[in-house]
Amino acid sequence: MTSKKKIAVFASGFGSNLQAILDYQSASKPNGEVVLVFSNNKAAYALERAKRHKIKTACFSPSDFAGREEYDKQIVKMLDCEDIDLVVLAGYMLLLGKHVIECYRNRIINIHPALLPSFKGTHGIKDALEYGVKITGVTVHFVDEGLDSGPIIIQETVTVSQDETLESLEEKIHRVEHAIYPLAVDYFCSGRLKISGRKVIITT
């Protein structure tokens, strides 16, 4: 029997996508298991969520090190020590360093609250609303050295109503995030994702 893939979730804040992944894994027979939750923010509620589920946690920030290179090396050391197969970014508010991406290439995924390549960056929901789009959505993608630029795994659309507010759109976006991110994680852990250039093929 194939052993489950080991997952590390990186989160800087509330951790609602972490909770969605944990809920999905509790309700199904997943091929992966979250074994580590890491944060650069000691006040992140995601760490409390992990502790409630008896998941190992780690927390340190770039300010704890002489430079960003040392910080990145410590991240890789941490992941290697836990034999991590997949890194899931769930509201992790720092860009990963080149060293981390090189060591875990095609094994890091991220979720973005817009339909990439539109509205990259940290304000995807607000930027889409202010631009006046009629349709926005959510993107799950592999992480590369660029900003929100890696191959796309899943996208789901969200309709923007004429009286939409930032708060109401955020609620819609988060509902979709919580539905599709656990699926993308499970696809990876099931060996169903194949990267061909910029395309990600989901096999049956």
C-alpha cells in the first residue's frame, strides 16, 4: 500500500484554507496528510488550528536570521527533516526565496483570489472589483520564481454582481477557495498532476 504524501502548510494569518484542507481530509480518504504547519508570524491563528489537530508546528521569521538566505536555508532544512512531499501556501504573506523553490520545484502550490494572469499580487479581490470585471474567480497554481506566475492547476469563476461590495466578494471568493484548494492538494497527492510546459494536465 502506498504511504500518504506528507504535506506542509505555510500560513501567516487566520488559516481558513488550512482548515478547509483538514476538514476535507477528515471527511474523505485522502492520499496526503498535513504533518507540519509553518508560519512566519507567531500570532497566526493557523498555528492554533494545527495544535488543535495535534499537527506539528514551526514558527520563525526573516528577522530571526542574519539575512534572507539563512532564513530560506532553515526552511529547506525544516522541510527536509520532515520528508515533506508537498508545500501548500495558504495565506503565507512572504515570497518564497529562490533556494526554497529550487529545492522543492513543482512541489509547491499556492492559491490566488483572482483568475490569473489577471490581478496578481496581494490585493486580487479588491483590484478585480475596482477594475469593474463582471467575472473573477480563484486560481490554484504551482509556484515558480515569478509573482503568481506558475502553471495553473485549477480555476473556478465567481460572478461579480452590480451591487457587489468588497466584503461580499471576499465571502464568495473564500467559499470557492475552500472548495477547490483541498481538491488540488488531493490531485497532487494522488499523482494526478502532470506538468507539460505551462499546462497542467489532471489525469483520471
